[in-house]
Amino acid sequence: MNHQISYTCHRCARSILHFRKASKIRRLTTYTPPFSPPHPHPPPPSSLPKPTTPSPTHTSSPAVLTLTPTTLHTYSTTIPPTPAQLSYANTFFTTPPRLLYTAAHFRAFPPSPHPEVAFLGRSNVGKSSLLNALFGRPHSGRGGGEGARVSKKPGRTRTMNAFGIGGEKVLEREGESRGRMEEGDSGMRVRRMGRGGLVVVDMPGYGKGSREEWGSEIMKYLTNRKQLRRTFLLVDCEHGLKSSDQELLASLRKGAVQHQIILSKVDKLLYPSSHPPSAQKLSNNLLKLRHICEDIRKQIQPEDERGPKASGDILCCSAEKGLQFDGDKRNGGGRLGIDALRWAVLSAVGIDCDEAGVRRTFGDDIVVLEEGEEDDLP
């Protein structure tokens, strides 16, 4: 006798009839057929069993860095300059520099109506070469204009030399035009400059080849000169901050002197060979430079000290080589980071411009109010 058994498939919900003999009727939950053909309706992917072995994980490779002002420099205090502002700074420094005076002692500095910035660093850190690149002069400082003298011997700069940049052409005295040397109060020959310019002071180097009296006169100038707006301290990119740099930074913080770090000779890290680096190698070198800047930033801004600290903006420059920025088709022959340094100098002395490259004037910010108009202000 055959028995008709009906049940519903749990996969496709189809009713299936099975005919079995009465003596061999079993419960469907325990019955296993001798042969199991593949089911015509495969289960959905969600019901399939997961593999026991984990699938290999694919880690995405870091993005390749390109040479841009934001990847070259570290801006943590101010906003990076726009291309129009960098162009404005380069145009301002097209004026040839003029050696205004040379002073061996702070008491010999003449009175001046112009804002000043100072550059100092260890001996043979490349300060004179960087200043010549800032001025747009030849490396030797000779020919085509005045500039800082470059020497391979440490301690070549022995006096404080002041260079004038910009300035209107005005007559100091009758028959005396801008740039004429005149006698100062201490018998020193002083060259006057017109309004609208700035003064860059080249300080003697400290460390190897320097003298102790130079350091005392430098600190007198840095702490007592009212015209000084900012001090730029050069640090070798390969060696980083040394003990002499740390001592000077502590003195600057103690004396409340506004200062900023400039990493020099970065071409030795980014451009180590005579051939241009590949894209991946340049990206790796930029990452190394970023780590160096971050380590220096932590040292120049100690959290356990109070008082004014160094600016968090660290500029990376080279006076020897130039690399064209990614997307910049103007002239790849410009020295690396010099345009950003020029903008930092102009911003420090207040001769800067807006984002569109238009120079700011005091007349645009000053409004003369008549009596009774104070109530109309917003």
C-alpha cells in the first residue's frame, strides 16, 4: 500500500508529493534520500554559509604628495598666501637693495622711520646666500647691485649690515637724492631711503667662527630696537636645532622678541641629486620634511613655558635650486620657497596686500566722522 505524503519545500515554497510504502513511512525531518540532486532553485546569497578563511584585506596606498606651497611650508598660525599675494611680494623685491649702513655696535645704529626685520643663524648656515636670493641678487653678492657677501669660511659677516628695499624717490636735502651717503651722529656713513620701504638687517653668525662680543651686541639690537618687527632665525634642514639655537630661542622668548623659523638648504633633502626626483621620491621627501617641521614646531613652542613663543609658521627655502610648483607654469627657475619668505617679510612690516593683490592703505580704514555722527555707526 502506497501512502501519499505532501510537504512544502523550505527553499521555494513549492508543494511536493512523495509516494512511499506504508512500511517505510518516516518523518520528513529525519529522512535522507540516497541521492540529492542539485536543487533547481539555489538559495539567495545572504543564506549561503560564509567562508571560514578571512578574505585578504587590501590597504589603500597613501596619496602621492606634489610640490605646492602648502606641502612645502608649514602654516599653523597664519593663512597661506594666495598666488596674487606671492606675485605682489616678488614684484616688491624687484627693486635692487641698497646698503644703507654698517654697524659694529648697537649704539651706532642711526634713527630710522622704516620698519626693520633681522636675519640671523649659526655660522655657515647659508644666511648670506639666502639673503641674496631674497634680494634677487647673484650668489656672490657682487655685480649687478649690492648684496650680502658669501664665503665658505664661517664667520664671514662680522658687522650688522642694513639693506634698504623699496622706498619712494624723494629729496632728503636740496640737491641730495635718495641713496646719497651722509655723515651720521657717530661719524658713520649713512645712506637715507624714501618712504614706503623696509630695512633688512644681516646679523653676524653665532657658533663656530663667531665672537662673544658679537652675541652681546646682537641681543642689544634684538631687545632694544623699536623699529624691529620680526627676527627670522635660519636653521639647517639637515642638522635641525642645535644647543646654540635652543639657547638663542630661549633668549628671544625671554626678551619677548617676535621670531620665526626658516629652514634653509631644503634642496639637499628634496633634490639630493643633479637629476629631478621622481614623483614618488619627491612625495617621500616631502613627508620627511613635514616630520622635521613638526618636530621643530614642538621644540620652538614649549607648552611648559609662558610668554610669547615663535611663530608656528615654518618656511622651507633654498638659495641654490628651484623646483616648479605643481600647476605653476610661470617660471620654474625661482628659488625654492623664496616667494613665501618675501611675503612673510612684507606681512611682518605691514607692507602687504589683500587676497587679490591690492596693497592695503591706511586711508581705506580711516573714516572721519563729523560731530553727531557717532550714533549712526552700526
